[in-house]
Amino acid sequence: MAPTKASVDLDPQLFGIEPNVAVLHQVITAQLAARRAGTQSTKTRAEVAGGGAKPWKQKGTGRARQGSIRAPHFRHGGVALGPKPRSYRQRTPKKMIRLALRSALSDRAAENRVLVLDSWGWDTPSTKQAKAALAALEVTGRVLVVLRRTDEALWKSFRNLGEIQCIDIAELNAYDILVNDWLVFTTETLPRGEAAPESSTYDAGDDDTEADAAEAEVPADDEATGDDEAADETVEEQP
């Protein structure tokens, strides 16, 4: 059974913005940097085996003084300022990551490289049906197929095709979108908007109002207390 294309309106907030090239570059650079293992390592002169004894006496030989044959300028010596294990991760704000994702989606939509399907049309793993479905859709080059984690038959059907990349909807990112030529969703995996910002549930006005009310109540209590003390002093002064 061939896949059927769906007729849907793409969310303009996700697929209709002007791509921000600068943010795309920064986010993708950070994403690729985070993939680096950072396990390269060289030995310093303190870590190289040997070189414990002074190679020759300090004076009288006519040669330059040396303290170890494992110094960087000796053969088999340690490496000066060589690489050590490190992390290449860069801190990227979440707003920039979301903007980069929307920019990548909009770029593919502007080039008419986004397809939305009602369903793929089969429930059992079949690479043959997967190839036939892509041929019916007339997509060529690298294709990013967005699936759900529970679509086990589809994952197994596409995993043997070299030009096809499958990705879970929760892991959709700017780099994988731009590195592929086509983007294929189903109506169940199509993004339909972002969640409300975390700060939207917080209303500073309510806190200010409560604080003002609390401050307004304090002087009233003080005045009442002051009146009581003044009355007590008046009573004590009377003969």
C-alpha cells in the first residue's frame, strides 16, 4: 500500500519565519563540537618513562647543561604544550536552540522540501515497501524521516537504506534537518507549535499586590499598638 499525502497547513511560527543564519551557524557549531570525544592526549616530560639521571655533569664538558634526556627537545622526550583530554561542549541557550530549529524547518519549507503523510501504509517491517514508498513520493537524495518511538516496523523498514535517516520527533534538531534534502512527517509527528514559556505561569503583579497589602497592614498595627501604649501611660499618670 502506497503512502498517502495529507493536506495540512503548516504552522507559520515553525515553518514560515525568516531563517536566522547566524543563530543556525552558532547552534550547529556547538552541536558538532559536543560530538567530539576530546580524548586526545600526549605525555609531558614528567610522564615519559626514563630520564631520571642527569645525562652528563653540569660543567667541564663544553656542552650545554642538561637535566634530563626526556626534555621536549630530545628524541623520545615529552611533548611541550601538547593536547590533553578536554570537553568541547559549548553552552547554548534554549531560546537559540528553538530558534535554530524553527529556522531550519522554515528553510526546508521555503524550498518545498517538506512532505506530510497520513500514514506510511504498512504495519510489518519491509525494506522493499519502504523503497517503493519513497519512489512513489518522488524524493531523491538524503531523506530525514520523522517517526515516533513506537513505530517499530517503520524503524526496521528504513534502517537498511543508506540515504535515509530516521529520527524520533523528540530528537528533531537543526543539523539533521539541514544535512538532509527532504523532510518527511506524518500527521502524528508534525510539529504544531511550541509549548508556553516557563515564565508565563509566573505573574509578578500578584506578588507585588500581596506585598503592598502586607506593607499596608503593618502601619495600621503599629498605630493601634501606639495608641494602646499612649492610653496606658495616661492612666498611669492620673493620681
